[in-house]
Amino acid sequence: MRFSNAIGTGLALVVGSATAAQYQWQAVPLHPQEESQSKAFAAYGTRQGGLVTTSDPGGPGRAAVWEGSAESWLDLTPSWAVVGRINGMDGSSQVGQVSPTYGTFHAALWRSTPESAVNLHPGGGYWASDAKAVVGNMQVGRASHTATGRSHAALWQGTAASFVDLHPAGAEQSHALATDGVLQGGWATLPGGARAEAVIWAGTAESVVDLTPPGVDEAKVFGMAPGVQVGLVQNLGENPRAALWRGSKESFVDFSPPGSIASDMYGTTGTVHAGSASFGGLVQAGVWLSDDPASFVNLHALLPPQFFGSSATGVYQDGDTLYVTGFATRGPSEAWLWIGTIPTPGTAWVLLAGIGLVSNRRRRR
């Protein structure tokens, strides 16, 4: 895979952990320079998904996919919608949200083209919806209940008619934010519980399992892989801490990197986890290369110095290569891709940061 838009800075970096091989890292800008801002939320293979806010009057957000470079971005917003965004993706599909008209918000599913967009909005007693993650034929997200105004965790299998309301009985709010293709994960405000409790479901509202460890005021699941859930825990008056579970509250592990004052996790392959950590007040994108909190690799260090904050939102592993998506801030947000490869024996250890000239072409269909 080639990234002709990345120009190396010649910096050297050594990164590793007790259980993970050293990686050579490359940072690649995905932001189309003629547009206002962008964010990448998902990764699968060599593709990335997210949002591009255009420089057109009003700056509408467009559902975006990339193929590893800024100039490769493709607008998936269907012709019948005015706004769109991609929140999650797998090998053949993407999920997110579209607005058929300004002020309406509907969950959507794509098969890699604008024309393939499927409106997943359940209608009926729900006034808005959003899809957050997809694995195979399972999509999860939320639907806003019209009568109560509260968000209900949602499950679909490819059509609006397949909608399942996962909202637990007695809960005030619930959101499904992740799936591993079998289970669904997110958070809910359960009766008598914390402000938000990390939960998983097995396809029905009644199957909800609370993952929140004792003594925690708030917990959320943001990412999943088979057997693993990642997210955050937080107490009132304190900063969030990255969290990992393996299906039960007893399995909870605090993944705060040593020296960090705050952290969170948004994506996982099951063994590699993506998120951010704050050191001295700056939120910085990173990955944990193993189930050791000390395996955290600060990816923000690869960015040009004008960026003062960043977050990693998704991660995909293909053999010896890691693809990490996210965004960084220097005013407006800009989408970034970090690529880590295990060098072959004898390969020089060099860090390449993509900060150079980018020839961008907006691709619209």
C-alpha cells in the first residue's frame, strides 16, 4: 500500500512492549485541504470512515470514506440526504447517520456506494436514530423515543423493519455503541445504578448484563471484539480512565497508562486497543499494544507540532500491520491515519510523519 502524500521528517522513534513486537509508525493526513474539517471514526483493512465538513456555504457534513490518503476521499452521502457521517465499518459495509432534511436524523447503512444507502430509521414511535457500529449483518446504535424523548439502544439486521429496541426495563437512557457480531455493548442508566453503566446485550432488552465495577459513578463501552469490551470508567469530580472488560464486572481492568491523568478507549481488535490519554492536560491519541496498561504508544508524538490535541477512534490489524484512525486539532479537527508495521530483520527503524504537500481532489458521486 502506498501513501504518496506522506513526506518523512527523518525523526527516529523506538516503540515496544513486553508482549508486542516493535512497530515502525507512519502518520498520514486524511484531511482534504480545501474542506473545513474532518474526523475519522472507523478502520477496516486499508479503508477509513468518518466525516468531512465541506467549505460550501453552511458547511454540511458529508459521510466520508478514504483509501489511505487525503485525495482518495469519497462522499457516500446519498442524493436523498443533505448531511451524512460514517461511524463504523466492516469489510463490506458502513453505518452512520444521514439527514433526509435539515433537522431530521436517521440511522443509515451503506455497501460502499452512495446509491447503496439504506435508511434504518424505525419510524413509528421514534423521531431520530443513529447507527454506531457494524459487524456482518448486525448494526447497533440508538433511536430517540418520541413519547419520552429518551434514547433507546437499538439493534438492526440490515433493514428498518428488523429494528429491535434494546432499552432495559426501567432505564432512563440507553445507547448501543459497539458490537462483536454476536453481542452488543454500550451504556444504560439502570434503576438504582450509576449515572451511566457499562452494559452488554445478547440481542434483547432482557439480556442486559451490567459491567460497571463497584464504586464507579459512570462507565461506558465504546468498542468490542469477540470476548473483549473497552471503554471508560469515571467517578464524580475525577477524570475518566480507560477500561477493559471480558464479559463481567469482575473482569474489569483499569488501563490508565503510567503517568496519565485521564484516558479512554474507543476501539479494539481484541489484543490492540485504541483511544487517548492525557499527560499534563493535553489529550493525545494512542494505542495499547497488549493487555498491559504500560504498553501505551503515544501516536500524538508523530504529528506536526501545531496540533495540540488528538484521539484515536478505531483500529484494525492485518498481520504485522496496524491501521489506527482518529483526528487531531489545531483549531478545526483534521482526520488522521496512523500505520504501524513490524519491520523485517535488518530494516532501519524510522518514523515517517505525513506533514508534507498533499494534492487533494474531492471525489463526489
